[in-house]
Amino acid sequence: MHFLDQAKIYVKSGAGGPGAVSFRREKFVEFGGPDGGDGGKGGDIVFEAVPGLNTLIDFRYTQHFRAPRGKGGAGSNRTGAGGDDLVVKVPVGTQILADDEERSLLADLTKVGQRITFLKGGMGGRGNASYKTSTNRAPRQHQTGEDGEEMWVWLRLKLLADVGLLGLPNAGKSTLLNAVSNAGAKVGDYPFTTLRPQLGVVRHKGREFVLADIPGLIEGAAEGAGIGDRFLGHVERTRLLLHLVDGSGDDPLEAWRIVRGELEGYGAGLTDKAEVIALTKADLLDDKQRAKVVKALESETGARVFPISAPLDDGMEPLLDAVIQRLGAAVEDDRLEAAGRDSWSPL
């Protein structure tokens, strides 16, 4: 299945059905008169977040969504049937954006089963029976029904994960993802092996969390260099960042600074997220070199640095312990923040 995290689609709700012009004319029945019923309401456009989807690829081939219109009214004061709602199923984590320069956020579907009525169908037109008055006993006017709403919108998918993997190209992100999870990410000895986000479920000491690997960042990604910062949206919703620094690189300290600079340039609060730092490919360094690099990174970042070698499973245990510990703290912080927002107020 191909991965697609952006799509532009056209949506239109159904128009209301026309009201009927009808008169009651029955043999041997007195007091005939207008009996035209109202038209039915048009169908709504509804977006629903469903489990089991992790790409917007379906919207590349189907881009127009139109809800059915309401049926027309009929004689004997019969109201037309309403049009069925059109339910557009999207992955959990999908945002609906306006087709303007700012891409204004219109809706955000973050929970399984969440539904929003995005465009309402048009109301059905009035039949001639509703126009009858004491002075207008045989009205022939009616309404045709309201038009539905229509617009072009952008869908943007932001994958939901607990931990986001960051680092320069060839920092070992895909290797680590394959080593600790059930993912099968492509691994190669060249930059930008990962061209789309990958998800994996990690199980460690009775705990589970979802790990997201995104394509590597390079200096200037915030301005569009390399693959750019487009995929950073997939780690906006994560609670923890796992930053991998290539220990075999020319300047590991500068590598950490570059990625942090791109996070700062991107914004969206990524620099405020909790971060765990791992020094990858530590098996390629001797003990003295490794200790020197770890000390320099810890001095610069003010945090503990975990030297690891994912293929050899060296140093992975303390790293995953730290991830679980920090992840638990982040979850508790989110819970307290939500409790503060929902606290009782007399106003």
C-alpha cells in the first residue's frame, strides 16, 4: 500500500427536494384544495475517523464526493424522502484544511469513531399546501429547495504515535525501528533510505508504545532542503522524541544542533517535547572515543546520552527503560493538563 498524507478533494452536500403543486380532486368528496407536500432534505457530508486506515491513498483516485439530493414532495400532503448522508471515512489523525493560502484548520479527527457533519444538506422546498390562507385558497406557488453547500478542502494525515524518531539521514533510525518493533523498514547504506513515515509497535517489560520513524532531516529542511520538513507533522502529536545521533559521523555534536535547529524552525511546539538522546553505531568507536563523544553531548544537551548499537542489541535495554519512564511522565503531564482544562468553574 502506498503512503499518502495529503489529498485535495471536492465535497458537496445534497440539495433539498422541490415542493409539490397538487390539488385534491376526488369524486363525491367535498372541500378539495391544495395538498402538495414539502420536498425532502438533502444529504449531509459527514467525515468519520475509522480504525485500520493509515494512508490517504484512496483519495488520489476518488476526489469528488456528492451527497444525494432530497426527493420531491407529492400530492396527498406527502413529504419527499430525505437524501442519505454521505459518510467519508478517513484515518484517525486526519485534519481537514481550507483551500486558502493559510490552509486554515476546519476540523481535526483524533479519535476512533469521531464523526463531524461537515456540510449540511439543503432544506426541502415548501409545497403549495403550506401557502394556503383564508384569502388564497388555491395557491400554485412552491419552492424548489435549497442548494447544498460545496467546497474544495485539503486532507492532511498526522499519524498518531507515542514516540517519534528524529535524526539526520543515515543516523540508524530504520535499523533501530526494525530491531525493537514489528516493522519492516527499508535499510540501506545511503541517505534518505526512508522516504515515508513508518510505524512500529514496541513491547518492552510488559509495556507497549507506538514508534514513528520519519525521513531524515538535513540543514535547511525548514526551508525545503532535502525532503523538507513536511513529515515533521507526523511527530507533532507524539509525547516523546527519540533523537538519534550518528556516533560514527564527523561531528555528532553538530548533528544534534542541526536537527534541533530544524525543529525550532518548524515550530508547532516540537522543541518543548521531552527528548531522549541515543548515540547510534557506538560499536564503531573505541571506549575512549565513545566516552568523549558522550561527555560532549551530555554537556551540550544537559541530558543523559545512551550509546547503543541496534544490530548488536547493545545498550538497547537502558534506552527502552528510559523511553518508557519518560513516556509515562509525559502521559501523566497530559492527564494533569487535561484535568486543569476541564476543572469545575462556576462561570
